[in-house]
Amino acid sequence: MKERAFLLVEDNPMDEALTLRALKKHNIANNVVVAHDGVEALDYLFGEGAHAGRNTEDPPAVVLLDLKLPKIDGLEVLKRIRANEKTRLLPVVILTSSKEQRDLLEGYNSGANSYVRKPVEFTEFAEAVRNLGLYWLVLNELPPATGETS
Amino acid sequence: MTGTRFEPAADPADTTKAILNILSDFSEEKERLQGTQRAFLNILEDSSAERQRLEAAQKAALNILEDFSDERAKLAEGQGAVLNILEDFSAEKVRLEAMQKAVLNILEDIDTEKSKVERINSEMAREIAERKQAEEALRQAKAGADAANRELEAFSYSVAHDLRAPLRSIDGFSQALLEDCAGKIDDEGKVFLNNVRESAQQMAQLIDDLLGLSRVSRAELRQTRLDLAKIARTVLARLQRDYPDRRVELVIPDKVAAVGDERLLGVVLENLLGNAWKFTSKRERACIEFGQRVETDRVVYFVRDNGAGFNMAYSQKLFGVFQRLHSANEFEGTGIGLATVQRIIHRHGGRVWTDAAVGRGATFFFTLEERV
């Protein structure tokens, strides 16, 4: 079975590059899909727009979701993921710059599985990304997806 | 008879005739008299009836008079009563007059009082108008402050998100250079890159501290009973874990009871104990003490160290944002910690002050909600 994807929703190209570098460095998540705003992320998940025709029966292992995003922000993306029958149980990790209480609270209230603050210090950041990859790709048992074949 | 004059007759026959005449006259007279008598009697009879009537009338009159007498007595009685009443009225009148006078006095007093009240009223009206004006000014100021607060909130939010991202790039790509292009960079270049990373990290710390300071001002105060000694031990245990090589003697009582916001007072102790930890780093035998001093009208909490201390001449500057008494080379720090401490203590209604001497350590005292 093909390794399930890691959906990274990140609008900042620097952060995208750093996250990909950290994942590559630790040799995890070879199958990373990047969405650069909320609309793109939802299109990928629901097989619409630019991703029309994509097999939605093959959901990513985890969504790494930034909060401040163009068009549709992270919290709204999360709410739509939770509202949709197909993606209701999809693991979503908020990966963002702030640890403002209101972000944390709204994140968990909207159904986030986890909330990770991006550290400024790169080694810490790389460590955080590595832990996320290990946890969600290796340790975590996913809920049975519709159409799961394995 | 007055008309009949007796004259002696010259002839007896004449005399007899005269006598007979007289007798006849007498008889006539007698008849007249009898008639008169009868009339008299009639009259008398009439008179009797009249008399009876008169008597009855007199009797009636007497009765009436008697009644009048009664009436008079009654009237006299009534008059007496009226007089009594009038007398009473008179006394009453005197009383009423006195009362009226008193009332007039009162009215006069009321008049002066009224003018006083009117004066006060107008003063009050003016005061109310002024107060309304002040309230309006206050309302506007509050609206302004609310708007400023919202702006500050948006600003903090933006700082929290947007200011950190470029720093992450600066640090991350410097690290990438050091790792991926190590062969192309000489040792001096590596030092420079490490300086870049250090500055980025320092700035991230500064942003976090500033956000912390602004959060402290905005956070809602949730006061509960708590044990400051327990919080202090937690903070010091974390410091010991972060600096495992340090050996610091700690003096903390079992329990230090206080009432306050647990999270915010945690920030206070993190800063004060963190400072004590930092400024004793060059001591052979470092000692940090946390405790309380119960005074008559208040409880004073303190954090004492035997570290670098400072010149009390600068103690006022200590609590200002970005104020530092040591160079970054000597002791690192952002100069926000004590400003945060002061803000939290002030929000609890307490005071914070210090006592120190260069080279002889420093003590920071604080109170919570001073009872004045």
C-alpha cells in the first residue's frame, strides 16, 4: 500500500521550505502535498476545483494546518473538514506561529486533534516536525476511512 | 229727670195732676231705666263672655309668657353655653394666633430655607450638568480606549503570527547554510551565521515577552486561594532542569498562602525567581529564598538572592519596559520581566519594591491587595 499523504496547508514559502526540509532531513513523509491557501486545501480534500477528479477515498494521514491563510482561514477550513461526512474524522494538527489563547481555544473548539506552535529556533522546529511525522504516520492508528482497502 | 223741675202747685188738683204726671214720668223713667238695665245686663252678659274670652286670652298670654320664660331660661342657658363656647373660642383663638405666629415663623424659616435649597438646587443642577459633561467625556474616552484596545488586540495578534515567521526563516536558513554548505563557509562565516541565529532567537524571545506583557494587561483576573510556595517550587524545579549544572541552595517554607490569579502570580514568580537564578549564576554558593513576612496590616512576600545585586540609585528604572541594569554580555534578558511583574502586582492592588546593593544580592518584595 502506498504511504498515505501528509497535507501541509501553508501559505508562507519560507515556512513551507523549512518544513519540507525538516521532514526530508528526518526521512519521513515522502508523500507531502502542499496547499497554499484554505480553498486549495478544501479542493484537495473534497476533489473539487483544481483537484477535481481526485480520488477522495484516499485521504491524507494528517493535515498540518496553519491558521492565518489567504481566502479561507485555517479555522474555517477545520470547521468545513469536521462538517463533511467524508472528512469528519480526519486528523488535523494546527501548526502555527502563535500560542494566543484565543487561537488555542478556537482551534480545539473547532475540532483540532492537536495544536503545535512553530518554534523560531530551527532545530526545535525540525524536532517538532519530526515528532509530528513520527506520531501521525507511524504511531497513530487512523480511524477506518470509507473505502479503505487494506 | 234733669228736665223735670219740681215746682209747688197752686191748685191741689193741679198738684195731683202734677203728682200723677210725675208718677207717670217716673213710670216712664222706670221703664227706660229697666230697658237700660236690661241693656246693661245684656252688655254685662256680653261682657262676661268677653271676660271669659279675655281671661282665656290672658291665660293663653300667661301660658305664652310662661313658655317664653322657659324659652328664655333655655335661651339664657344656650347663651351661657355660647358664651362658654365663645370663651373657649377666645382661648382657642389665642392658641391659634400663637400657632399661626409659629407657622409664620416656620414659613419664614422655610422661605430662607427654600432660597437656600434653591441655591443648592441650582448648584446641583450645575454640578449635574458638569457631571453629565464629564460622563460624556468619559464615555468618549472609554470608546476611544475600547477602540485602542481592539486595535492593540489586533496588533498583538498580528505580532504573534506575522513577526515570528520571518525570524523562523532567518534562523532556519542560517542553520540550513551551516548544515548544507558547511564546506563552503569558513570558521569566521560560521561565527557570523551563528550571530544571525542568536539575534533572531533573541528577537523571538523579545516578541514573546512583549506579547506576555500585553496579555497580562488584557487577561481577566481570576482570584483564588493558592499556595505560592508550591508555585515557587515548581518554577525552581523547572530552572534546575533547564540548568542541570547549577547548584543553588533554596529556602522555601512548606506553605505560603495567598489570594490571587494563579496563572499571573505564576508569571510573577517565574520572573522574580528566574532573575534570582540568573543573577546568582556567578556565585560559588548561590542561595535563593522565597517567603513571607506577616505585618500588622499586610502580608509581604519576598524573593531574596545573594547574587550580583544592583545600585539602589537605579531602582526606579527597574520596573520600566526595556530597562536593564546589566549589559547583555553580563546577563542576558529582554528588560520586560520586571515591568510584567509590576503590572501583575498592580492589577492585584498590591505594590512591588526592592532592596539591593551591588555585589550583595537583591530582595524583591510584593504585596497583594493592600488593606488601607
